[in-house]
Amino acid sequence: MRLFSATLATETNTFSPLPTSLDGYKQTVFLRPGEHPDATPLMCTAPLWVARRATRRENFTLVEGSCFAASPAGRTNRADYEFMRDRILSELKAALPLDGLLLGLHGAMIAHGYDDVEGDIIERVRDIVGARTIIGVELDPHCHLTLKRVRLADIIVLYKEYPHTDVVERAEDLLRLVLATIRGEIRPVMSLYDCRQIGSYPTTLPLMRSFVDRIKQEEGRGGILSVSIGHCFPYADVAELSGRILVVANRDKVAADRLASEIGQEFIRMRGRTAPDYLPVDAAIDTALAAGGAPVVLAEPADNAGGGAPSDNTTILCHLLDHDIKNAALGPLWDPIAVRLCFDAGVGARLPLRFGGKTGPASGQPIDATVEVAALARDCWQRFGPTQVPLGDCAAIRIGGVETVLITNRTQALGLELFTNLGIDPRARKILVLKSTNHFMAAFGPIAHQVLYVDSDGPLNRDYARIPYTRIIRPIWPLDADTTPGLIF
């Protein structure tokens, strides 16, 4: 038995001012066949990593393709996308004949000229391998579950958790189902229910936690092989943006349709009740100062690099400095130029530094201050569940009682290493400001005395009705009160 695996992934915010080019992939994941590290999976590479570890146990040959992944931003350059796609396709052709494929994709990648990158990849893969080769795909739940990719793939599995701590477990599910299909033990059929809604669904909050736990119990019953919740990615202006439910069953399409409809209707009944409450900046800081314990985490989803934001907004930091707040740390703030200047100055130096506020109007004003370079570190990483995410060179600067972590590789707050790389103990700070929506919860949730979500003026608007969509299919909630959900596949 022969399997092929490769990755091409990013999450595209079509409203982001930051284009995505080949350099963005080289900064994150850019690996030729055989170069993937053994120690840990990287962004969207779990199918390859899991399959490599299972080859002897499951008695199959794995042909490894290239792996490309970039931090979320704007559309990928067309020529760069086609270069990466065509490299993987050429590797696929050289690997024939094959019994199956394991594709590590994201599900919300958009390139200039390609609104459904994953659909484009799967279509071209199907043309190469033919109808009998089993195509298995792992996707992020913040994806667009388009009809095209559901029609062309044999099995699609999404992560269930948000934060995405289960990427390895879902890749293991995908591998198990692909192997069972090749061996003739199952014949998967898929059903897709469109909930016609846009929302945010952290599984660390009680309502989504119980919902995910319930759907897990459906798997293995009555021939149900897999259940996935497609949250959607709200910051993409594409036609099929919507929350959708995907059910994979063994042979029984009627059972899959029935369960997808049941879960979809339950998902609809949760509208407006799955996201946390948000506080204005001043109120969040006052609440944190009044709290009896520490650290108090102030999460800033509006400037989350994981949603395609620049992560250089200065609004909360300005409030901390203007009010002379003590024992606070903020990170990450993306400013490669400021990082370089700090390295040039050296640890312990005091220098006038302009930092933050660089990308556009939603970044706020640049800060001009005399800062102390508290720490420097080269080629840093932070952990996110089983994966590692590069931060690049980092600098910690201190102004009064506030420390700020400046990074070179744009990404969100994920692991404690964001601070500990630079000698900052996040447990010892009264206030931690984290530029992230919910992924920070995996590492920071367990140490936080309290978590507050802040409504800043960053570019990721939390009121979806105010996002200037022009291409999505209407009606859809919350843009429209009356919607028409239902089975679409």
C-alpha cells in the first residue's frame, strides 16, 4: 500500500492590508520532501507527521511531498501559489501509483485568482490520481467547507477544538479512515449541512464545550465515522462563507443526512450565545487592577495575527503607559525594525525608539518613547499544543512598569515561551495583554486568575454585521434575520 502526503496552508483575510508571498511561507513552513522534523508536527502538517510514525505499524509506504504554510494575512500572490501547488502536483505524479493521499490543508486559503484554493488543489489531485485513489483531507474548523472539495474528496476531517489542540488526534482519525477505506473495511459517504451563520465558537466556553463533547459521542454509533463543525472564517469575503456541519458515515447516506441535519439545527439554536463578552479598554484595565489575583489576561482579538491582523496596534499599550500601570506585560507586538534596533543597541541599553502603529490606520499611532532593552533572543519559538510556531528574533523592552515583547515573525500569542524566551515570568505579572482570540487559552488559561476579552480598535471587527462583505451568499445570520439553512450535499 502506498500513500502520499503534503501540506499547503494559510488562513486568508481578504480585508487584510498584508499580502502573502513566498517569503511568508519561507518564514513559517517551507520544506522539501523528507525535510519535515521528526520531533513535532508544524502548521497543518499533522497528517504527514502522523503517517510517518505509523508506516511500520500499519504496513504501508509513505511518499512525502513538500510542506508549505504561512501565518494568516491577505491573499497569496498568484504566481507563488501556483509555484507551490505545482511543485506538490509534480511530486504526486512522480509518486504514482498510489492507494491514498493525506492532505494537510487549512480550508480558508485564498490566492489571487483562486477563491477556493483547497478546492483547486483537490480537483487537480483527483485529475491526476483518478477516481479510485482515496483522498483524505484534514482542515482547520475556521475554513470554508465548499461543495467542490466535499464532492471531490473521499474523507474530510476537521479539528474539533478551538484552541486547536487536537490536530494530531484528528490526523490519526483521518489516517485510520483512509486506511480502512483502502482495505475495503468501510465505504465513507459525506453529508453537509449549511447553517447559514457567521460566528465565533471557542470550545473553552461551556456551551461549545458541551456541544463538542456531545458530537464526539456520535462517532462510532450506527456507522457514523466522523463529525466535524465548520466554524467558518469570518474575515474572508467569499461566496461560501458559512458555518457548516460535515458528517462522514459508513455507506449510509440517509443516516449521515439525518445526523448532519440534527447537529446543524442544534448549532443554529446556539446563535449569539457562543462568544465571550467584550469590555472597552479602560473598563478591562480597571477590572484587571481590581481583581484579587494574578495574572489577569486581557485578550485582544481585534489585533490577532491569527486572523490576519498586523499585530502592531498600540491602543491598549498606550492606555497602560498613560495610566502608569505597573507589573504588566504585553505581547506579541510585531515590529521587525524595532527588534533590529534593539539588537543593535544591546541588552541594558536605553534608547529613543519608535515602535508599533506601522501598518495602517487600524494599527493606532506609533509610540515614541525612551525604552530599556530588557532582553534579546535569536530564532525563538513558542509551543501551541503539539506544534511549534516560529517567532524569529525577539526583544523585550521596558517602559516604566510595562514590558513589551517585540517579534520578527508575525504571529499571535500562543505559548508561555512568548515571554519566558526573554526572561519574563508571565505568572508573576498582574496584567498580561495577549494579542490573540482564543488560541492563547491552551497555555495561558491554566495560569490565569481571570480572562477578560477586550474590544479594542484593531482591524478585526467583532461585529460581523459591520464587515463590508460583497461576495458572500445571502441571507446569512447575523447580517440577515431570516435564513434558509439545510442540507446541501
